[in-house]
Amino acid sequence: MPIIKREDFGTSRAPDWVKVSEGIPAMGCSTRNNKSDFVEPHFHDSDEFRFAISGKAKVRTEGKEYVVEKGDVVCTKMGDVHEIVEIVEPPYTQVWINCNLRGKKRPGHLHQGEDD
């Protein structure tokens, strides 16, 4: 099984069977150890998928709150405001992938009122 670097997705350096059109602008892994750790409300110019690896967290997306745990995938559409409200059972670890930038194609966390 090949290991593909983030910058190689969607290029000739990646095998055809793993190509993602226009690449993956952001991906990573984060762990939150304190119950008060949170992520502020934000949105992206891309779809985002967060895979819960351990622990439990309360998240808000599409205006609803959910408790997610190991094995759950939080799927957030481009433009939907989402956040981690609370860590219910630390440590909470997630792997996340942001897909192709669309719309205004701005990278990173975007906040309402910032030219949204």
C-alpha cells in the first residue's frame, strides 16, 4: 500500500486509484485532553470529514449538537458552521480531511462576517 503525501494527491506522483481532483488542501490529526478544549464556530470553502479515533466530544454542525465517539465520522458540507463544543471523554482524537476548495476557494477556518 503506497503512502501518498498531501501535496501529491491529484498529481502524476499519485497512482490513478488514489487521485483526488485538485488535491486535498488540508488534513491532519488533533487530540484534545481537557474537557474545556473546544474549537470555535467556523466554516470552510470545502467539505470536511472528521473521523473520531478515541474519546467522546460534543460537536455542533448544521445547527444541531451531537456526541461523537470512536468510529463516528462528522461530515460537514462546504459553508456549514461547525464546532467542537466540549470534550465529553478525553482524550478525544480525530483525523480530519478537507476536500477540494470550492466557491471563493479560501483555505483554513473561516468565520461568519469575514466576507462570507
